Amino acid sequence: MTDPDATAARNALDAALTNPARLDAAPLTALAPAALDDTLRAFADAHGAEALPVLEALTAPGLDRGLRRAARLATYRLAQRGVSAPTRPPARPVVERRAEAAARAWLSGIDGSGSRAVWVLFDGALGGLALCSLIVNDEVGILDAAGGEISKKRLEAELAGLRASQKLPWLEVEPSRALGVVGEALMLHRARGTSPPAAFARWDRLFVATPPAPLPPLTTDSALLEQSASLLELPELAGWFLDPESVQSDALDLLQVRESKLVVSDQIKSEREDAIVTRVVERMLTPEARARWARRLIEMAFVFGATGRPELVALAEAAAAALADEARSVTLQPFARTLAHRGLEIASEVALGRIPASEVSRKPGG
């Protein structure tokens, strides 16, 4: 760091590693938001789990709100990489906090924006049933909330209709799995300093914010990795591609290469197209994005396993392992390159006026 304020802030963080209670937050509050975020990110990357007590100290109620929010975001980034502090036990047993218990639950597959549907059926103390219906997203948290009291007959009718109309796989799962998905969404809200939709308020008491679980142990099979791009040919992954709006300028470059009136060989055109794809992969698939796509693949591997497709489980896990391994170049990974190539192709169609941009946006809630 060359900025004196940033250097002072980093020194204060490093000095607090041995005793977080003596952390001097003043140098941190003097930083602009972007510089603060960069400083906390670098500190967390350098120290991993050892940084967590210091970051937690920065979330104390008396500190600046922006500082608390930046510290929570740095903590969440570590959790996304599987680095997290031991979960604190609730002050009272969860069973005592809830008037209702989760009796059944359902999850959809994940779409290309990282969103999925979650249904949790709660069994009330007096025998009534209440269905909580949510849309959650792995970048912003809970997007939508609905539901209410429901009869068993109405529930079965709703499930039948959903299975008939749902474009993504729809699975009944153990309630704990669905509760965990919602808990991660709530933790994301906490890290970002945002709140779930107002309609979620009636359900809030039934869920607990939890950090993302670490990725399971994964190994990269080179043969499977080479085939991993074929996953994107599946109907349930038809919406998996990089956001076209984010690669719009690159798509224009791609169109220029293809429509150039210069007489060049097909090989040169192919090399130029490959260079554009590589540029997009390098820019868009940051370590955070790689971790996010790896988690999406692991969740879909669970879906593939639950629907009796073990060969797809192996492909998804191989692609996830490669993305999660930051030591492995992402530009050489077939799955990553296909994500980028599909995004560029669709952005090209948008640029040519063949597809409305709103129909292919991969932005959460877009």
C-alpha cells in the first residue's frame, strides 16, 4: 500500500491480531468506502481464520455503520471460501424459539442468476399448517416471500401444479437443507447491510442466519473436466451464462471480428474470438465469482443425484473442483469458457435487436 491512510489502517488491523479487544478503529473510519473494502479484503486474504476475531470486533454496535457493514462483508467473503468461525450456540434452544417446526420442505434447481425457489411447511403447535414460499438468490439474499395457512388438500394441489409448470427440477428435501439455504440468504443480507422483503417479516422468527457450509472435498478429474461444458446443454441449465449486459462491449468486438470485410483466414478469426472469450473469463470470473459458480454446481450435483443421474453428478463436481481451485487457471476450463461464450453470443443477439435485453438479464431479480 502506498496510501498513508490505508497503510495506517492495515497496521491497526495487523496489530489487533493478538488482541482484537484493543483494536484502534480510528484509522479505518478515515478511509473512503472503496479503500476500506480493499483494506479489509487484503487483511482477510492474508490472515484467513485469524482475521475473523478482528473483523468481528469491527461489527461492535458503537462503531461507524459503514465500517460494520464492510467488516461483515469481509467475513462473508471468507465464509464463501470455507473459512468461518465456529457457530455460536443460540442463547436458547432453537426448539424453544419456534412456535412451529419445519415438517416438510422443497427446493428447485438454480437458475442462471443464482436464484431458486424454497418452500418450507411448518407444523403449528395447534396442528395447523403454514407454507412459507421464498425466492432466494446467492448474490443478494431473499428476493420474494409469500405464503400462509394451508390445508393438506390445498398443499397437494399446489405441489401438483408446481411440478407440472416448473421449468427447473423440483425436489422434496430434508427440512434442515431448506432451512440452511434460507439461513445463508439471511447471512448474506447481514453481510450486505440489507433487509429481506417486508413480506418475510412474518416468517423471520422461524429461520436463523447461518454462514455458507464449506464446499465438500473435491478432486479434479481431467477427463471429466474436459466434458464438463456439456452440462450447459441440459435443459435445466439453459439459463446458465454470464450476464449479457456485463459483456456487451466484448460482444460488439466479437461481431466486428465476424463481420470484418478484411480478408483474413478462418484460423485468425478463430484466434481473435478465443482471445475475446479469454478476456471475458479473466474479467468476469473473479475468485468470488468462481466460488459462487462452484457452489451452484455443487447444489445442482445434489439435484442430479436426487433425480438418478450419477454421471452428471461427476461432471458437476469436476467442474466445481476446478473453479474452486484458485491455483488452476480459469481461462483453460471448458465450463468457464462456455459460460463466457454463451454470454457473448446472447449479448450479440441483443446488440442486433433479436432478443430484448430484459429477457436474458442474469442480474438477480432481473
